[in-house]
Amino acid sequence: MHKQPDKPSFFEKLATAIVDRRNLIFFLYLCALIFSLFSQGWVKVCNDLTQYLPENTETRQGLTIMEDEFITYGTARIMLSNVTYDMAANLAAELASIDGVTSVSFGNGTEQDTPEEIAEYFKGSDALLSVTFDGEETDPISLSAMEEIKQRLAPYDASIDSTVGDSQAETLDQEMQVIFAVSVVIIVLVLGLTSHSFAEVPVLLLTFGAAALLNMGTNFLLGEISFVSDSVTVVLQLALAIDYAIILLHRFLEARQHTLDDRSACITALSAAIPAIFSSSLTTISGLAAMMFMQFRIGFDMGLILIKAICFSLLSVFTLMPGLLILFSKAMEKTQHRNFVPSIERWGRFAVKARYVSIPIFVVCLILGFWMSNQCPYVYGYSQLTTSRQSESQIAQEKVRETFGTQNIAALLVPKGDYDSEKALLNRLEQYDQIDYAMGLSNIEAMDGYTLTDALTPRQFAEMTDLDYEVVCLLYTAYAAQNENYGQIVGGIDDYTVPLMDLFLFAYDQEEAGYFSLEEDATEELNDMYQQLTDARDQMLGTHYTRMLLQLNLPEEGEETFQFLQTIHQEAEQYYDSDQIYLVGDSTSDYDLSVSFSRDNVMISVLSVVFVILVLLFTFQSVGLPVLLILIIQGSILFNFSFPGLTQSPIFFLSYLIVTSIQMGANIDYAIVISSWYKELKTAMPPKKAIVKALELSFPTVLTSGSILASAGFLIGKLSTEGTIVGIGECLSRGTLISMFLVMFVLPQILLLGDTIVEKTSFRVNMPEAKHRTSGTIYVNGRVRGRISGIVDANIQGVIHGDVSALMGTGSYQEAPPSEEENDHETNP
């Protein structure tokens, strides 16, 4: 009596539904891709890393105050080469007449400059012009003025250092398009060499092209993303998730050898691949999730977008790729080619023989790597970063800074209203050698030696402006009345003092309102003074805070610079409460990033290891094996960052954090593939042969995935001009190559020597096993344990306990002698 076959599993039902509805799925993908083509243009990209600083940092709080209360006019430093002094002076006057340009300074504008002072703006045949625009750096008036300046300077050898009209974002976008195109070519070549058929390549490309476009097309849902995420995600997505499609492809090719039609093969392959691929993706997602716990919020931004990219890759593999496999099935049969991947059996045997020498060397290198990676010179700004290529703006910026030095400006924000404290603080700060100048409302000279905030009596103001004393007294009286200082009016206005800036602004308003009139010359002078005062007020005086500008003659970052920032704070705290003082600039931003890095480094290192270990723990059901695998990948991370530590090459801190997470989450897959094969094969053959065979079977996967990821990183590092992106690419490429070497050479040795630890720390989670009892003609794809009675026609890799009477079509078999391992297998099935 025959029993009916068991009902299909959940994954079989799901796979059947996907395969049978492939035409509907094609239509839905087509609609989603068309939508994504348009929606990817809706994404807002943030090019300022300071926007991702924690809200409680001084720089972030200070920047928020400055954005709310002050106007920061755009500026530019222009170096003219091969010009005379007079030519430079004439050009400065010409540029100053451009609409949208407030001023163009060439030196101090006096003939009494000393040779040392002249050298600050004119060296040899190089002249330095300082331009101030009428608007902020992104205002249309500033952008149009910059375009006009470039046109006027086209006949000259000019270099412009400015953030106004800086096209770095556009340049980066163009660079990433080139990198993506070259990456696709490399991926096609790699897949062509490692595949079984040339028609497999378009299946993989279409699958991940769709996933990449869907990910880019949904980024607008996040509101705003960083330029780092916007730039590298599509390349990293392609490199990180290619394994998933390869797993399904191989399952399909294997199932097609044992089934009658492509539909059944695809259902069988997909039902088996879904849990395997999902398990593989968990390690990658775990590593990326660790980035989301960074205090520096760009980690959350990039982690979220990359995890979204992985999820779209999984969705495309599970839903789109099955239909593509059936669609290209005939083409795959016609375009089959020989295997181009070389055999590495000799390499495997060499790795086994060298284990007693290599492991001690690895341990020593691990210790050295730990020490050298701790010597890595992390930087938190762009001033010390170098790239293989430079954009036009970077080249110009470097020329200006090499000739006339760099500018390190810091803004000091303190509560407004106390001009005396402000003046005293500025005087103290100017006494430090580390400060070239300290400028605020209280030390900007207005007229005749008086500063903008000096309080003048009517007599002093009349003498300074040559106005009639009676007119000035009327002006002071009106000012007192408006400010409700009636006591001054009653007691006499002669001793009443008013800050010069306040009085000039009041006088302008009264003259405009027609309450009094001045002679033409005086009116013109008042109008000029009003324009200067309003510019100064907009930049220096806010609703609640006043801003002072400090030019430091210190490097942008470094221990000396960071310590001096504390000195500035200590000076300011003598006059203001510490919680109302904010110091903002590139140096303070770098300092805040360095503090954030100390925490984020520990956080990512610990969380990425913990997350990955938890996944591996339940995957392999062993405590020892995850630790051995983590040891290899952690070693590759230490070795990776030993290179900059050894050469003392500055590396951007963000590159380290991102690459560490990616290495731990993605490169661990290489170790998992080898370990999985070894764990399975050692039940059928001696451990040494099992590990050699495991390497042979794993090499195509490691080669394909590793070479694509390393190539993508290499291209990013060599073709980009953005320091952050370059650091990610270089470290990722180098780290992937190191990981590939370690998993193909050191890992097999560790697995052999650590076999006892792995076995003793193994545990078993009792899960209900589905027993299948049926008869007739059965197609099997998967691992089977039990008794079979009948004729078998299959590719079998495993151990048979019993009698065998069969013809060997391909391959070989051997009788295993009784051994301790076999006895253990008999007692522990």
C-alpha cells in the first residue's frame, strides 16, 4: 500500500507561487523601476558632515545658533599668478564692481605696508585677493557673482579657493558614475570567468540592476541622506550581495540536472535557497546594523541605507531572479563553456602541511597587528588627507594654500549686550601667539579711533562727525525717548552715552523717516556707514548672541590645537557662563569628531562581533567555531589597518568605522562557506582531505565575491577625489584581499587544529525533523538521512553505512577503514 506524499513545505509553496506568477512579477518590477527612475531625482543629499554630529556637541549647537541668528557671507581667496602688483590692484578694483560682490581686498590698501605685510598678499609674481560676497555661499547672488568672477579671470592664471559655487557634489556624482560603469565591466569579466555559461551573466546583472535602482529610488523616503551613502551604496550593494544570486543560480543548475523541466527545477532551487541565502545575509546585516549605533549619526544613515540595499537585493533574488532563470534557461544551455577557475588542490595540501609553522606566525602577526593598528594616525578633517586624483577646485585650493598658507578660522559665540566684557575678552585673546587676530564688534574701528561699540557723549559724536551739536543733542534726545530713558532727558543729555553703532543705525532710520535732514555729503557718509554697520551687525550680532572671529595660526587638528581650544574656553569663562559659550570652526568640529570616534570605535567593534557571533552560534550550533571564524576576520581587520599605522599615512576616522563593519559583516561569509563545507565533508573523509576538498569547493565563491568587492573598493580609492570616499575604497579593497588570503590559508589550519575545541563546544538544538515516506519516482534535492530501498540515480556526496551495488558514472568511491571518527558517527547519528 502506497502512502501519499507529504504536503509541500512553506518554502515550497512560496517558491511555487513566485515561479508561477513570474509574468505578474515582471510587470510589477517594470512599474517599480519606471517609478524609481524618476524618484531617484527626489533624493536630498547633505554634503556637510557636521550635520551628523550629535546634538549635544558644542559644534552642532554652535552651528545651529549661527544658522538661526547670523548671516555668514560667502568668501573666496583668489591667487593670481604671473602678475605685477599694479595688475593685481587693478583687477581687485575691477572685481569689486561686479554685482553681488561686497568687497575685494588686496592687502591693507595703504602704502605704508612693511615688506613682511606685503608678503602676506604678494609674493614674487603671485597676488592674493580676498573677496566677500553679498549673500551666503549658496545664495543665487553669490553664485552668479562667482561665475562672473571666473569669466573676468579667464585670461589670467587664477586659482580660486572658495566654497561658493564649489561643484564637489557634482564632481563626486560624475566620478561615481564612472566607477560604477567600470565596476560593471569588471563584474562581467569576473562572472564570465567563474560561471558555467555566458548567459548567466545577464541574469545576475538584471537582478542586481533592479535591486540597485529600487534602493536608489526609495531613498527619498528617508528625507535626506549623506553624500557618503549616496556615493558608495550602489557599488557596495553590488559587491556585497552578489553571493545571494550565485547561491540561487548554482541551486538551479544543480536541480535542473535532476528534474524534467525548468519550472520544477526553479521551484526546487528557490525553496532550498531562501533559508540558505537569508541565513547568509544575516551576518552582513548584523555588521551593518552595528554602524547604526554610532554616536556620529552618519553611521545610522549609511547603515540604514546599506541594510535597505541588502533587503532589496534579497527581494530581487527571491522574486525577480527565478523568472529570469526560466527566461534565460535555453540561452544558458547554448552558451555553456569550460571551467576557467583553476584547481587549488596543491594550495590546499600546502596549507595543511604548513599549519604547525603558519599558526605560530599568525599569532605573532596578530599581536604585532594589534599594536601597529593602534598606531594608525586617524584624522578628523580634510587638511591632511591626500587622494590619487584631484578635482580642479582641489588643485586650485592646494595652490593657494601652499603659496599663502591655510586659514583656520574659529567663531566664538557669547551672550550679547555686554560690550565691555566682549572688548576685554578680545584684548586678552589677541595677546596669544596662537591667534593672528581676534575680531568682534567691540574692536572694529569705526571713525577717529572709536570702535563700533564705544559709548559716546553728544559732544564726542558731534566732533567725530562734524555735525552741528544742537542737531546731535536732538538726535540723542530722540534716542533716549525711543528707549524710554526719560531720566536722561530730564537730567540733561550732555552726559548721556550711546554705543556708536546703535546711534548710527538710529540716525539712519530717523533720516530715512524724514525727522531730520543732513547735507548731501553727510547723508552720503551716513549711508556708507549704515551699509557697513548692517553688514557687521548681520555677521556679528544676533538675537541672543554676539559672534567674534578668531584666526588661529595652528594646524586644523592635533593635540596642540585641541588643547588651545580649551584655553580659549577658559578665557571666555572669566566673563561669561560656561554653558553659554560656543566655539565653532573646523578645529572644533574635528575635536568633537575625535571624541565621538573614541566611543563609536569601541561600540562598533563590540557590537559587530557580538551580532555576528550570535548568528554563527545558531548557524553552526557550536561555541568554538564562531570564535575561530571571528579570530580570522578580526585578524584581517587588524592587519588591514596596520598598513597606515606602519607607513603613518593619515586615514579618515569614518573610513575605519565603515570598513570595520563591512569587513566583519561581509568577509565573514568567506569563512562561513569554507567552514560549512568542511563540517559536512569531514563526516565522509579524513579531516585533512576534507579541508583540502572544502577549499577546492569554496574557492570559486570566495574568488567571485572577493574579487568583485576588492575591485570595487580599488576603483573607488583610485578614481574618486573625495577624501572620505577614497579612504573607504582603499581600506575595503586591501581588507578584502587580506581576508581572502587568511580564509584560504590560515583558516583551514585553524579548523584542523581547533577541531577538538569545536566538537567539545558543540550543542544540539532539538528541532522537529520532517520524515518523508513515499514511493514511486521521487526527485530529491538536499541532504537525506535514512533508509532508501530502490534504484538510485543521483550525484551523492556523503557516507553510506551498508551495502552498495552500483555503477560509478563519474567520480570515485573508497571504503573507509574503521576509525574513531566513524565509531563516533555510529554512536551519534
